Amino acid sequence: MPEETLMLMNPWWSEEYAAPGIERKIYLEKIEKSIKRNNSAILFGLRRVGKTTIMRQFAARKIPEFGRKNIVFASMDHPEIEKTSIIDILREFRRINRLDRKERVLMLLDEVQHRKSFEREMKAIIDSEPSVYIVASGSSSSVIKQRSAAMTGRYRKIHVKPLSFEEFLIFKGRKFDPYQPQLMEAYMDEYLITGGMPQYVLTSDAEVLTDLVEDVIYKDIAGNYGVKDPRLLKDLFFLLMERVGKPTTYSKLARVLEVGVDTIRRYMGYFEESYMIDMVEIHGTPNVRKRAPRKCYAPDTGIKVVFVGKGSIGALAENMVYLKLRELGDVKYYTGDKGEVNFIYDRSAVEVKYKDVLSEDDVKPIKSLKLKGVKEKLIVTKRELERKDIKTVPLWKFLIEE
């Protein structure tokens, strides 16, 4: 492994270093807690969501504590180190900076899913060297979930998501002001259309998102799973983005694309593993859930807008509410005699009506819902609406509340 490669990846070894980008403090604090408790952490999530930048921000934050020479960053997909073991990277890092094994060091390993045995190597280091702290990142859920099982109890998984509404405002240089609801509504409209992918929020360059999808399709999926026709993957992704929030079935997608149902099922599994889609089942018994269509949601509303257009802003709002609810637990949708209710989770039912005014038809499905275990009913709207018959909350406020 060339020494020069590691030197280029670690500019703080030879010069002053300032943290890149805008700090995402919530993730820096989660990493801090994890390495204090377990000496390690694994970041995972969609490509281009900011994992690498967060790791470099963490390096800058820890320089005063560890020292510039005691922190190493390595891109595990770099061609000059892709065949070098993590243990050998640690040895070379110590040799270059003349570090004793007793000295505390911090290793930052980016795109670790490219290393076949990363979990065994990390486990060996953590178990045998208490002075070594490791933060790793990965962009494949199947790799991180399955292969990191060998490290159970030795790390914390940290899901890095697109920018929250509050982070979006920070990136845009704006202030959150609950006393100006009309301004918050305008910002929310922009957030729904732009989404929360950091580089796209800062540049408005659509190629950021198109390149992201191309990389996932051609590198992560076609490259790793041997898909012979990546164009079919791209066509399927377009269809899924067009159907955000609508019930869909493998058989219907298969008919449209003129391929087998098993192919569609397998490809959608690849998209889920790469964080490109989320599929939501209907609320009901296992047999009902198995037979009923599932709904598809995008990982970021900006991706949907760039690929298939804005469409209904109500669909974007529904997608955004789903992304918030999935942080709280298992989410289902519900269909009954009086109509559909967007989401059921825990003991709550949530309907999304991104409107200024609600009609009786808008509130009928959720008001008439009689489902065992559901204690709270809520309609997410565009602005503050006073109703005596059901609780409502504007989307901008819903997204910031715990």
C-alpha cells in the first residue's frame, strides 16, 4: 500500500485542518456516544447522504483529543488499498506516524462494505486493542445488517438520513421561526420539492441526484449482483417513483416491463437493500399483508421530483410524513369500508391532507376508523386548522416535534 495514498487521504497529518461542509451535529454526537461506550460505530445509509463528510467532520472534532497524527481516514474502495486488510492499514498508519501500540488512535473507514471480511477484522482489532477506536461507513443495508452481526454488542449502527427540515433551513442559511407560520409553510413547500440530499440542497444541481441513482444501479446493484440489463433496473425505478404512495404489485410492474414476477421481486429487493425505496404493507393479519398490494416511498422527495417531476405536492407531503414516522417504529397503511388511512403506527392513525382547508370527505376515513388499539387520530395539513372533531397539525410543525 503506497504511503502517498494514505498521506493524501489524511491532510491533517501535515497541515491545519478545518471541518468540511456544514456540521450535522446530531450524527457527530451519536458517534461520540458510541465510541465512548463500545470503541466503535458504523454509519449506514443512502449514497451521497453525507456519511463521508460526517466522518471527516468527526476527524476535525477529535484532533484536539487524539492529535493530528493519531487519526487515520481510509476510503476502502480506493484501488490502491482495496486489497489491503484493515489490520495492515492500521500497521502502516502506525509506521508512517511512528506510533506506539499503546497510543490511542482513531480509524475512520469509509465504504467498508467493499471489504469482504470487514466485520472479522474490526472485531479482532476491537477485542485485542482497547486503544483503537473505529468508525466505519457503508451504503448497503444487506452487507451492514448481515455481516455486522458478528460484532453484536461491539458497535452501534447509526442511520444517516437526508437532511431534516431543521437541517435544511440551516443549510439554506435560514432560521426556524414558529411565530411566522406562513414563512414556515413557504419553506416547507421548498423542502418538499428539493428534498434533503446535502449537496443538492446546496447546489440545486440535478446531476447530483441523477448520478446518485446511476451509481446505485450500475455499481451497487448491477456490479454486485450480476444484473445483465441495468436499463431494466432504471425503468423499474422510474415506475416506482411515479407510483409513490400508491398500492402496487409485483405482477402489475412485471406486466408493464414485460418481465417475470420473480425478476421484479428480486430487483425491488436490491433497491430496498440500497436504501432507494421503502415498501409499506397494509395493516392486517399476516395472510392479508401477504396478499395485499404494498406502497412504495422514496428515500428523499427531491429524488422523486428530479426523476418523474413534482406531480402532486400532496404525494410529496405523504412521502415526507412516512419518512418521519418510520423513525418511530413499524408503519402500515389501512384500507377500510370508509376509505383509506395513510398510516397506522403504534397506537396512532395519521392521514395526510396537505391543504389549506379540509372538507368532510377529507376527514371521513380517519374519523370513522374503528381499529383495535388505535388511540390517537391525526391529520397532517399544510397550515394550522382549528377543528373540534379531530386533531390537526401543519406539516412543518409535525416534522420538528418529537
